[in-house]
Amino acid sequence: MVRGEALSAYRALLRATRKSFAGDTLMLNASALEVRKKFEENRHVTSEPEIQRLLEEAREATHFISTMIVQAKLNERGGYEVKPSKEHAGATLEIPSEEIIRKSA
């Protein structure tokens, strides 16, 4: 049962990152590596309360990624566009400074 829950949580996190970072190869790869690393680090946890805590963290991370992360895309005018979907209703939009944008380019 726990193995199935862990696999389900793992897949849900990967789906969330694929949707949120679609078209951004760097973030897709980095997020997949981070998800795998976290699950591998906890592969040998046997304490039921600890396992349940880790599964809850994974569910919260999936929810956060799905509802709170929206990628801005460079448009043809040289500006950035954000297109939040219905999953992002109620989220607060934080626009990065020009300095942060320059550093990430």
C-alpha cells in the first residue's frame, strides 16, 4: 500500500512539473532530478508516521507547483507574458525584477 502511495505521489509531482514547466527544458530536467533525489533520499524510511509526513509533503508540493507557479514567456515584443490558468485562481502574482530576469537569461 505505501509503495503504491509513494509511486502515485512521485508521478503526481512529475506531472505537475511537466505542466508548469512545459517548454522550459532546463526547469523540466532540474525539477525531475530534484523530485527523484528527494524520493531516493527517503527510499529506506520505514516509520509509518514519517512515511505519512513525507507523502503529505509530496502532496503539498504537487499542489503548490500546480497552483502557484506560472512561467512567464518572452513575447515577440521583447516583454514577458504570463498566462495563468484556472488552477491559479486566487494565487498572488509576483513579478521578478529586471535584474533577476537578466540573471536567468
